[in-house]
Amino acid sequence: MLYRGSCHCGDVKFEAEGDLQGVMACNCSICQRKGALMWFVPRDHMTLLTPDENLATYLFNKHVIRHRFCKRCGIHPFGEGVHPNGTAMAAINVRCLEDVDIDALPVTHYDGRSH
């Protein structure tokens, strides 16, 4: 299924395609503060519909995940990284997707604080 998403102000818009059957809640220092619920798809299943220049990137710790956020409103719609098998991945913040019943999705809790 194709999902559309955006930041709050609309300067960042994207589409992601895949089977959204659940989300991950991570308790690492940044995810806990953002309150993001993440859905992972191969990066080539996500299309940025607005200029990349509308996004800023935050790196921390091991610098393996590019935390992307809107330069204007500060919302974090997705992150980018590489799966251990070498596949480029996008971590979509489902709170930024349109027409998704978040309460109906099962949540897997990940202990990112310990990794």
C-alpha cells in the first residue's frame, strides 16, 4: 500500500510503499524525546516529494542513522540508515503519515538505550 506523509508545515512531503503491520517504539535518548513510532522500509520504497534542501540532518553517537527533520517546523518525519545486511533503509515516523490509525497498530518495544 502507498502512504503519504509530511511534516507539520508541509515543507517536507513524502510517500512510502509497503505493508504497515506494526511499528517500533525505541527508548534510546533521541527516540524517547521525539516520541516517534517507526516503520522500516527499504529506502527505495520511500520517495521524497519536496526538495531535500528543506530537510536538515542530525547525527549522534555512532553516526549510523541520519535523523532527518524539517528546517522550518522541526518535525522528524523519517530517518535513514543501512540494515546490517547492507540494504539502505528508511525509518518512517508513522505519526507523520496520513490516514493511519496508529492505535490499531501493534507496537514492538526496542531497548535502544542499551545498545
